[in-house]
Amino acid sequence: MTTRTPSSGWLSRLAQGSLVKQILIGLVLGVLLALVSKPAAIAVGLLGTLF
């Protein structure tokens, strides 16, 4: 019997993908977050400042 963990789905495929693809997905998600909720985007923007 095989058990499926949450990390064995799309998240593990994303983690094993190319770095360029991960960066592009992050950029798209950041833009979508900024369009949906500006205060949340500003709060998450602190991570960009740290890195």
C-alpha cells in the first residue's frame, strides 16, 4: 500500500523544475497578489527587501 503525501503532488514537481520556471511563477504570483490585495503585497514585499 502506498501513501501519498502532500509534497508528492504539484509542489514536488515545482521544486524539481527548472530555476527559471520557479522564478517566473514567483513573479506571476507576486503580480497577482499585488493586484488582488495591495496591503498583503506590501507585507510580503519585505521578503524581497531581505533577499
